[in-house]
Amino acid sequence: MSPWLRLIARLAVAGALLYTITRWVVSPAELLENVVAADPYWLLLAAIMTPVGVLLQWWKWRRLVQASLPEIGEADILLSLFTGFGLGLLTPGRLGELGRGAHWPGARARATALAAADRLASSLVTLVAGAAWVVYYLPISWGVSCGLAMVGIGVSWRRFGSRLAAQLALRWDMACLTDIPRNVWVSNSLAAIAFNVVFCLQMFCLLRATGAIALSAVFAIPAMFALKTLLPISFMDLGVREAAGVLVLGSVGVAATTAVQASLMLFGLNVLLPGVAGLLVLAIGHRTTHFSSPSQRIELVHVR
């Protein structure tokens, strides 16, 4: 399927899901009423966490780039992060973020491998947290099903994993990842956990803005994100995020209107705003890359 047909298909999926939600689950009027009635204190708390999340993503990315591509300067690392935000805004599952190094001549393949590893670390944390909720809260039959699925995945990986890994290594120069020190991977993983905590707290604040929520709903938030992560089928994940909110949070007593409203607001804070900033970077400044010498690099000692 051509890229244009894929884009059209994912736009159609997003439109169909959003139409279904606003037609049969919650009306736009109900959503607007919920937004007007929301507590601005909790909305402000959620908004404040957006730059915190961006800072964590920058730090994670900076650590990997400096370990693998020390010739890349500080300004280029920051610009590449926002380039990824911009490209991610236009792709399903924000896969465009893998193009962070699109403006790094001679280092694109390695940058793609680093971006894939960085993205994978955050996704794995999301999936593990979501799986923990499934095993704990859902009936034992669900837990057994999840266990069998994991065994199936393990067997499949043992049978086909080496072949897949070899293909990835050829395509993305994944071998470069072996040169990165273990302490960098550890710090990246810890930052991925912190990043997941931040956007789960954002979702909690957005839900709490409409009234008190049960503790079970708080613990269900990671499962909602895990379900969205497993289904990168729509443009900018629109519709999938909201449907996941209705299905998962609704199962623990959260009103559909509240779940959809919070999901759309989270999209605005964590995807739309950084993505628009990234598109501006792509449009006005990131045409050439300047590699700085080691003496020109700005060393931020407190985050090394």
C-alpha cells in the first residue's frame, strides 16, 4: 500500500472512531458542558506537567545521542527532538518520531536506531504497567489468557526472533546500540518510567478536574495507554485514545464523557502542542545541521 493510501486509511479510521464516539457514546454538547464545568486548578496542574514530560524526553534522547554520536551538538539534539514531535504529529502511533535524525548527514541510520530504542523503552514501560493492571483487576481467566499469550510470544521470538533482529540490524544499523554503556541504558529506562508516571499523573488531573474518581480508576490509567500503544491504527491516534479511555476507564466506573474529554485534552497537551512546535522547527529553522566540535559543546553537568 502506498504512503498516501495508508494516510487516507488512517484518517478514515480516526474519523470513523471519533464519529462513532460523538454519535453514540457522548455528544459534543456534553463534552463542551464538561469542559466548562472542569476545575481550572486540576487543568493547570496537567498543563504544567507538559514541559516536564518534554524535558524528560529531551534528557533521555540526549543521553543516547551523546553516547553514540558525540559529534552532535546540543542545539542539534534539541532541534532533532522537536523534529520528531513534528513528524510524529503526522503519522499513526507517532512513528514519525523515528525520523529525529533526518537532518543529520551520514548519521541518519544510527539516529533512527537510537530513536527506535528510545521509543521502545517508553512503550515497554507502558505495556508492562498496563499488563500489571490486567492481571490484578480482571478475572483469573484473563490473567491465564495473558500468560498464554506471553508464552506464545516467547516461543515465536525463540523461533523467529534472531531472523527479525538480523533484518532490523541491516535496516537500521541496530548494531550501534551495543556500543552504548550500560549506565546510559539504565538512566534511559529510569527516565522512561518517570515519563510514564508524568503522563499518567496528567491523565489523573484531567479526570479529577470533573470530580472525584475511584482509586481503581487511577490504577486503570496505564492500561488505557497500553491499549492505545497496541493499536497504532489511526491518524495521530485520534479515536483510538478516546475509545481506549471509554473501554478501560468505563470498566471501573468513569463516565464516558469524562474519559473522552480527558483523552482529548491529553492529546492537546502532549501531542498537538509539541507537534505544532516541531512543525514550526521544521518550517523555519532546521534546514542544515551544524556539527559542533567537542570544545563548542555545552556541557550540562547537572544532567550528565
